[in-house]
Amino acid sequence: MLTLFDYGPSANCLKVRVLLRQLGLDHERVEVDIFAGESRTDAFVALNPAGPTPALLLADGQAIAESNAILLYLAESTPFLLDDRVARAHVHQWLFFEQNLLEPNVSTARFWRLTGRDRQRPEAFERHFEAGLAALRILDAYLAGREFLVGGRYTVADIALYAYTHVAHEAGIDMSAYPAIGPWLARVEATNGFVNDLKPYPANARVPS
Ligand SMILES: N[C@@H](CCC(=O)N[C@@H](CS)C(=O)NCC(=O)O)C(=O)O
């Protein structure tokens, strides 16, 4: 049995929940309250030395962390990953893009905006916001005329990029500037077994106003 160490409001965790369901894999889910320090306990750091959720514990006791590494592990030998070497490299390319350029900026801007941290650090917020716009421009330009990111097929690249792109408006970003993104999000949501169960941030994630 697989065990997912999960945080409901995390779109990084959502990626893994989406794929586990689409693959129909039985799993247990353990909620980790990251704002209560549960992702920094010795037991959790034994699963993920870096700390954050998600982490996936395999039946044999080995653990895998980093949302995109978990996606690649689960997608091995399934239609969610491509066999062709270059196509597979393109999946990896988009996963790195997501982690290097999109997620650190769109996710941070959204999280700060939703929890009041943007008021505490307005200049840093602005930097993340602007860098998020630049990442979305790249994604939008690439998606124009394409159904999915790689090989004309829905893959883990789409799951990874969907995660924070579909909530980018919650950072205050005007998504009408990216005409190819909305229809692509809808195509992702229309794939078989796709469920978006992203939770709102709870009160303990917010800073006092
Ligand atoms: N690069 C990591 C980022 C994961 C991440 O930032 N997780 C956040 C929730 S979205 C978390 O659990 N933070 C708590 C912590 O760092 O202790 C991934 O893709 O899995």
C-alpha cells in the first residue's frame, strides 16, 4: 500500500492526488499540518530531508519526495509518461520549468496574497508577481495551437503545470492576458478521472492583519 503524506491546500500535493486517482492506485492519505510544524518533525524529515509535503511512502518502506519526482515515479510505464526519449526529455523540461520559474513565483505570490504576507513584504511580493507573469507568458505562448504540453497527449507535464496555473488568478493575476491557458486548463480537467480537491488555506496559515 502507498501512503501519501499530504497537505490539502497544497497544489504540489494536488498533483500527486490527481495522478493517484487517475491511475486508480489504492493509497492511504496522511494529512500533515504544515503550519503546526508537522512537516519538520524528525519522523517527517526521515521521509523528506528537505521538509515539505508531499512525500510518498512505498510499501517496502522507501520514501520519495518532491512532487514532480513522485509524478515521474508513479507514471513510469503508464500512458502519463512518453516512451520516446526526446518526448520524455520534454516532459522533464516542463517539470523543471514548473519548479524553477512558475511554482516559486506564482505559488508564492498566491500564498502571500491569500494569507496576508503580501502586506508584510510588498517589494518581494511584486518580484514574485512579475516573475510569475513572465512564466505564464512562456506557458501561454507554448500552448497556443497545442492540445497538451508534450506529444499531443496528456502527461504528467500537464498535471504539474496545471497545479499552480489554475489558481494563478488568486495571486491577483489577470488570466485574460493568457488566452491559450484557459482552454488548456479545461482540457486537463476533462481528462478521465480528473478531480481537483484543492482545499482553501486554513486560519493557521494566515498572518494577523
Ligand atoms: N519542490 C517541492 C515544494 C513542496 C512545497 O513547497 N510544499 C509545501 C506545501 S506547497 C510544504 O509542505 N511546506 C512545508 C514545509 O516546507 O515544511 C515539491 O514540488 O514537492
